[in-house]
Amino acid sequence: MSAFSKVGLGTTQKIQQMRQEVIFTDGQLSTKFKALAAMLCDFNSRCEPCLKFYVLKTKELGVSEEEFGKLLAIAPSMGSCIEEIGSDNWCQYGS
């Protein structure tokens, strides 16, 4: 993304600022919960760089392996069997 950030008229920085304000600021929903929700959204959109970012971020925020597993258990019900395969692959980042 560094090439895009050089020519993208500040889009990358604005997206990062939006994430900080919307996801990584506690409010009625905890930062941890919002990061998990973002991870689930990225899982279903199949954006690997985003998903990896949120998996690592949730670990940084103190998400336990059990919480991580429970969230990933939702993914197959939202996207069929392809999500089951993806859940298995992404468990390596959460443990």
C-alpha cells in the first residue's frame, strides 16, 4: 500500500484515522469487541492483509484463544464451507 499512499491524495491516512476513531476507541462497545467484529467482516470479504492485521490486533488487545475460536466459529455459518477452510487456516495466527 505504500505506493498507493504516495499518490492516493491522503486516502490511506484518512482510512487509518477513521479506523482509529471508529474501531480503536472505546465507547458503548469495547475496542476489543469492535476489532473482533472488524476481523469477522474481513474474514467474509476475504481481504487477507486486513484479516491478518485484525487477527494480530485482537491478540494485542488481549483476545483469548477461546474468544478467537468462538468468533471464528461464526464465520462458517455466514459464508458456507469455504469459511470453514479459512477458519482452519487463520487459527494459526490466533494461537
